[in-house]
Amino acid sequence: MMCQYYVRSIHSLLLQNNVLCGTCCFFSGVIKMEIKILNKDDWKCWKDIRLESLKNAPTAYISSFEEVEEQPDIFFQTRVEKTKIYGAFINGQLVSTIGFSIDARLKEQHRGHISGMYTRPEFCQKGIGSKLLKAVITDASNIVLQIHLSCVADNQSAIHLYQKYGFEIYGKDPRTIKIGSKFYDTLLMVLFFK
């Protein structure tokens, strides 16, 4: 069976409908994948995947599972409504997310930021996170001049993915994260559009 993923002008699909649909082959069959910007109805599934990400990959995020788990539901509802969070859904299940934001200050509005990228372990290495990242980059390329992100220095798979899409390392923030007595550095990365 031939695997195809149909992408016709991701940017226009995202801006017009906030949804990108396609098909992907995983395992031995075809599975429906939908990429969209989450809305207020998606807050519960985003809360679940956010808490899972913080529990499964504590070194990848500044926020801790313990502090986010204590937040009331209104915290998650507000975040989904006020933040641009992209999600990849497989057969209706949210399996991957990326946050995108633009600096609020006038002199920095040419800069976008990617944060909170996570793909559920059983869906890793299947191209889902890559397609989601590509959708965000395509959308952002018409809004900002560059995208910034930070990535834990020892997360080689994430660094490789970002570099595949043109992100370059421009700095290192030493001892950004401290868990117990161990410190983790983060790499600062940027993708220039213009």
C-alpha cells in the first residue's frame, strides 16, 4: 500500500479552517491524521497530554508536573483559548502538540516562539511530530520573520528534528533546568525566514 500525506497550502488551510487533514500510513494500515489549532473544546485532551509530557519528559520543560498538576481546570481552558497550540490528532486522539507565540512588545513582534513540543511515545518515530512542526513553520512564515526555541542540550532527537527544518544553534543557556541536584543546559535555536 502506498502511503501519502496530502498537503495543499498548509498555511491557507490553517488560516481558513484551523484544520489540516490528511492520511498517513503507520503500522499496516491507513490512519486519519488531522492537524489543527486547538480550541476551547480541546482543553481536556490538551490538559491530559500536557501532564503526560511533563511526567514523561521532565528535563524537556521548565514547568514541572507537580506545579502544573495543581492548576485548576480554568488554567488549562484559558491557555487553550488564549494561546496558539497546534495539535495532531490520530483517529480523534490528540497525540502531538506544539505551542506557538509571538512576542507582545512592538519591537519584538517579528519573532515567534515554539514551545512545549511533545509526541506521545507510541506515536514517536512515525513522522507525526515532524508534520506538526512543518505545519507550524509554514503558518508562522507568513506572520513572523524568525522562530526561536530552546531545547535541552542532550535531547539529540529533538535537535536533529529542528535542524532538519533549518533551525540553527546560536547559543547555550547553562544550567537552565535543575531537577534534584542535576543541572541541564538548553540550546537556543532560531529559524530565519527573511
